[in-house]
Amino acid sequence: MSNPMKLINDILVDLFKNILDIEEQALKDRGIIDLSMNEMHTLEAIGYEDVKTMSETAEILKITLGTLTTSVNRLVKKGYVQRLQDEKDRRIVLIKLTDKGQEVYKIHEDFHMEMVAKMLIDLNLEEDKALLGSLEKLKEFFQSNYMNSSD
């Protein structure tokens, strides 16, 4: 039997990489060719009909405000995000998805729902409580050991 630590590492690395590759290909297959996965995740963090501050969004993504500013600048140029000023405090910059951004958000959300639906059918996850429990523990492990705050 091979080394269990190496086996778990190989599975995790492959799983994370494969999901990102599949997600990226699914966007391309749906005609979304001008967004990186980081940009797509920024759109997700902003939310479908939400208006958020830059700080709130950076916190959700666990990135710096400077990094988010760079990403938002690109998304504004591409027509996916718009900047607004807070009516009460003009120093606060708000961001929200444009109609184009909402359309892409919905396409991406539909992909995730299709992926989960296929997993439920193909892997019989509803019947496998042990696997679901293990996945939940894995999520909790990563959150408690590698994230600043839990979600």
C-alpha cells in the first residue's frame, strides 16, 4: 500500500486543480472568454443583486483592498461591475454587478448547481453519510487551520 499522506495529498491537489479547470472550461463553453477565475470569484463575492463596499468584498475574498481594486478596475473596463458612491458618505466606494455581470453570475451559478446535481446522481452522495461527514470535517479543518476567520 502506498503512503497514505502522499495519497491524500495527491487526491486533494488533483481535486482542487480539476475543479478549477472544469469551472474555467465550463465558462468558456458558455461563451465567457474574457474572465479569469479570480475575476469570476470576485463577481461571486459581490453578489447577484448586492451592493457592497470594497472593504466588505475584499474581506469575503480574503485579499487586500489593493488587490481587489486592481481586479475591480479590470471588471469595470470589461463592463461587469460598476462603482457607486455612498449617498451618506462620499468617501465610501460601493460596487455592484452590471446587467452583464449579473448574466455571467447566473451562468456560473447554474454551472455549480449542475455540477452538484451530477455529483449527487453519479456518486450517490445522499446515501453516503460517511463521505459527507468527512467532506464537512475537511472543510472545517481548512477553515480552522488556514483561514483567518470561518465562513
